[in-house]
Amino acid sequence: MRPRDWREIPELHSALENVGIDQHHIRPSNIEVSNTSLSVSPLPGGPGVWDIAVPFDAVAVMFNLRSLHSTDQGGGKAGVTGVAGRSSLDAATVSLGGHGTLASTSYNAAYSKAGGALYLSHKVFDASGNLVLALRDAYLTLTGPSTRVLRTEWTNFGSGYETLNCWGEFMVFG
């Protein structure tokens, strides 16, 4: 996913040809993010919570998060691409990375909270290379009368504290 590569459509109707008033969408806002400092306790503790400020009127977020872990499929970075809304049951993702059946492989998986998924990504987001941190949940929530955040929750499947290490980009709709 490359959010900045999406076609940009003007918001002025006079700038559009043969397009009605209800046949286009406002261009989403892009937010670049990174976190290399969140310490997540191992189960049964946690989850680790990372709140990312978004515009108050946001109704959905499309996100792309990458880890330091490289996959053996073209040398890409492991991570997760997904969509989150204002309910914790809205999130759906596709994750790349993790352990395959052979030491040199990795795999993709789709996760959906509406479909009953407990987590939203593979265990690939820790700084140590132990592959024990996974995205548990992502949803938009109010933190005040006029502030909203994308709340991401992280689970540590390891035996000791692990530090989150990821970067990415969010497209905010609303």
C-alpha cells in the first residue's frame, strides 16, 4: 500500500469534468508515524497502548505499519496493512511476515475483528528480533470533548519486556 500514490481528486466541482456532486470523495489526510520507545509487558500483562492523534471528525483510518524484520519474499519489510473505524469490531488487516513452515519462508494472513480474530498482525514488531510483538487491536476513540486518537494495542508473547519498533503511514477519512 502506498497511500500517497492514490489519485488526488480536486474538491472543487468546477474543476471536474463530467462528474456529479456525489461522484467523488474528499482526499484523505496523511499522517506519518513511528514508535521505537513503547515498552510492552509480557502476557498476562499489557496490552501496550500507542495513541496516535487524528482529526476529530475522522470516521475511518487506513494504515500501513512496517517492522524492522525483513521477509524472504523480495526482501520486503514485514508488517500490517488495514482499516480501522470508530468501533473495536471494525478493524480488518492483511499481515506479511512471521514464521513459515521453513526457516526461509514467510506468509500472509488476513485478520478481521468482525470475523472473530483475536489479533490483527503477525508477531513481527519488536526491536530485539525475537518476533514476539503483535498488533492486537486498532480503533478510533475519543480522548476528550474535541480530541480523537487512533488507539493501537500491542501484545507481547515473549517472556520479558519488549520494545515496539515500527513506522508507517495513516490515511484519515472524515
